[in-house]
Amino acid sequence: MDDERKITSDRWAPLKCLANVTLLFAPIAIGLGVLVALSGNGDRNLDPVVTSTIKHRY
């Protein structure tokens, strides 16, 4: 009977390990994602015609 319990717990061991790793790194990944989203939404009004030219035309 103890062998049955050990077999079933061994089946779930990799999933438990992955869940623990996810709980450890998920806040870090979410925080980095928020930083990227906030830094990418700057109030830059760039004219695509002016920024795509090599020399500024007068």
C-alpha cells in the first residue's frame, strides 16, 4: 500500500517542482512586463516623414 502512494506521488513530483519554480519567477516576469509596457508608452509625437529622412529638409 505504501508502494501505491509512492508511485502516485512520484508522478506528481515534476509538476510540483514546475509549480514552485513558476511561483518563484512569475512575479519577476510580471514586473518586467509592466516595466516594458510603461516604458514603451511614452508621449512621443514623432512625424514618420521627418524621422525617416536622412537630412532635414528646409
